Amino acid sequence: MDSYGATKIGRGELFEAIECISFFRQTFIGPLILLKKEKQPKGVREIEINAPEFLERLRNTVASYNKESVYFSLKNIILLYKDLRNDYICESFKPNFKVEDVAVCSLEGVFFNYFK
């Protein structure tokens, strides 16, 4: 997670990158949070009611239209996902850390090439 978003940020395709972040929040992050709270994993539906302790972290995944905001939102999505997935690591689910490292390095490369 997620060299696609990093590529979009690097190209200046911010709307596409923002949609990518929204997709991750709706498809993975929200459901994982809701499952943790033993609720129906339906996107981010009623997440404010069912998981208020996650609201600050979720707010940090909402990007505004500028490269730095999109970068930090994607970075926060990645961090939140890593925390949430730890509850599900087992014999049948083992993260591919090599692929993850490549994707995160891609995002970091975008940051250092475009913001520093």
C-alpha cells in the first residue's frame, strides 16, 4: 500500500490520489475498524458513532487539494492500516513485507523529490 497513490502524487494527479485514499478508507480502513468494534463492516457507515476513538486518525486521512496534504493523508492511511491489520495476522494472512517496503519507499521517494 500504495505505490499507485505515490505515482499519482508525483505526477500531480491530485484528484486521482485523493480518490485512491478515499477508496482505501471506504474499502479497507473503515471495515477493519468496524470489525474491531464487532459492527457490520460497511465502509465508514456510522463510524463516528461506533468507533469515536478512531476519528482523529481518520480525519488525518482526509486530504485537501495540495501535494503535501495528499502525501500526509496517504502516509496516515498506511500507518492506520498497519496498526489495524496486526489484529488479523495469522497463518492464512501474512503481509508481504517486501512489497510493502517497496510501496512505502515509493511514497517516500515522492516526498523527498517533490517537497524537499
